[in-house]
Amino acid sequence: MIPARGGSKGVPAKNLATVGGDPLVVRAVRACLGADLVTDVAVSTDDDAIAAAARAAGAQVVQRPREIAGDTATSEAAVLHAVDVCESRTGVPVDAVLLVQCTSPFLTREDVDAVAGAVVEGGADSALTVAPFHGFVWRDGADADAGTGAAPAGRLPDATGGFGVNHDKSFRPRRQDRPQDLLETGAAYAMDAAGFRKAGHRFFGRTEPVRTDPARVLEVDDPHDLARARALAPLLDAPRPRALPGREDVDAVVLDFDGTQTDDRVLIDSEGRELVAVHRGDGLGIAALRRDGLELLILSTEQNPVVAARARKLRIPVLHGIDRKDLALKQWCEEQGIEPERVLYAGNDVNDLPCFNLVGWPVAVAGAHEAVREAARAITRERGGEGAIREIASWLLGPSL
């Protein structure tokens, strides 16, 4: 459900304002219609022009009653009303409901699927889009105790001036030593429908934060926001070129094991033996890389017989039980006479980052840790254990290998 009232004080007719050539309401509809998990898209509005634009974009329209269309009306009230209307139209109960805001013009269908999937596939009761946030938040002393009646952390009761909200101003830890804060983007929310009816608000039960690209986070609340969105649209709307290596770029492929060649799960039998699942397609891809003359290596911190067994099966060398993977990789490159900038290293977790800094082609598999994805030069579509290595092989050798 996309709420889109006609009235807006900050930006007149905001939901029909164009960004990248399309009204904001149309951009929201298209993102939702493009998502795999979304079955129905409804725009709740009190405005005829918005209704016409929504229908033309492919959404159904729910006429919002005047009593829940004013400035003080909540989005939750509009969602509940829209769910009732849609259920009465179709006779089919809604299992999960999404609240998607027009004011986030750079929301993607992948974001919509991710927040929906957290509820319908991941078992969360509610979910929201968030972006990693590393800033130190301050508040003016005049606003210190508004609504709390207590002095916040980092500020003495008799202190004046600014104080740290998410930090103690007397201590400035490094970014990597601070807890990861997450900023609510305001773009998309998902709720189990039955739980939402009972709770009456969007956050209840287990709430799952779904990380999105911080570069795409922008809420249009005033004319300055709209101007920024219009300036960014040519960059963020354009298909983003993906840096993929070819055979001419790479002399060696080095692979992490857990989470890269497996799905990062371990099964333990009653005798304490560990079992992992691998993908046959990965084996075919590695065999093709070996036949083409590429140097190959499995590099793992785990001292586990299953790693060595898999390497024997693939007929490639392995270094496992390695504490400093970057040092081991550097030494291996020297022994093989390979320039590190011509090495493709595939990994999924933070212990791979030192190797990422060493090689020319750091590659993250889909589902990798956020810091790994940020550091990667390329990211696979497939997850670890689900064909990611076969995909990498197709980059280098072509889709038919």
C-alpha cells in the first residue's frame, strides 16, 4: 500500500512532483510492481490526479475517506483501511502488507523484495528498510529532557550546551570500535497482516532491519530535498555498470571456503562429524578454470578435513587452518610468480577483507557481510553454495565455459 495524499505543505502536490521524468507516486508503484514477492499494489489517495497517475502506472486505487486524509491522520490508519478495501474486492485475505512511501524516490524493487521477504520468508513479524549509519549524533541542551524527564547518557544533569546522544562526548572511539547504528530510511515497511491488525502499529513482535544502499537514501520533505533528488536522478536511475573481470584480467583465482563454496551452514551428526553442502555447478566451473590454465587455490581459516577433502575432489591446492590469510596469499603469489593485482579472490566475511586489500579483483558472493560487499569490486548474483563460483567462472570464460 502506497499512501499518497493530495495535500502537502512542504512541497505542494508533492506526490505528483517529477523526479527523473516521473511523478513520485509512479516511481513508487513501479518499484512495487517490479518486486517478485508483491502480488497487489494499491495507492491510497484522496486526490483525483494522483489516482489517475497511479492507475496509469498499473496500481489499483483505494479512495481514502476524509476522516483519515488530514494532516494528523496516521499511515497505519490508511494501511488498515486499504487492506479492508482490497480484501473486500478480492475476497482473499491479505497475508502480509507493505507500506511504501512515495517520498523515497530511489527505492528499488530489490529493496521491496528484501523487506517483504523478511516477513513472508524470514519469519519476522515486521520489517523496515535501514541504512548503515556511522555518525556521532548530538542534541542541544535545550532539548535534552524533552519527553523523558531524565538526563541522557553522556550528559550530567546540570550540564549545558550540546551533548552526545549515541556516544559519550568525552570518549571518541574509532568507527570500527563502535556498534553499528542503523538509520531508518522511511522508504518501506512490511508487516504480518494479522499481527498488524492486532497491534495497530507497524512495529511489533520481531522487527527485522533490512539494510539498503546508503547512497540511495533520500526523503523528499521540502523543496531542497526535491532539488537534490532531481540532481541525483541521472546518476541513480541510470543502469549501474557492473565491473566484471574477463580472462585477460586474471591469472589466478583464490577461493574462500565456508560461506563462499558452501551456504555457511554446518551439519553435525551424532558422532560429531561435520557435513557441509556444496554446489555441483561450482565444481564444473572450477574444472573449466583449471583446464584453461588458471592457477587455483582454496584458502581457509578452518582446519577441517572437509576443506581438504573438497580440494582433493576438485584437484586444486588448499591452505587451511590459516590465521593470517593475507600473509599466506602474499607468499603463495610470490611462490607462483603471480602479481597480486591479477588475482581474483572470492570471499564472504570480514576475515576476507585483508585479502581484498591485497588483490586486484576482490569479489563478494551474494549474501556476504555488508563490509565485504562494500569493499568488493564485483558481487555475484548467486549466493555461496548456490553456484557463485560457477558464475565467476562464466565471467572469465563465457557463459558456456
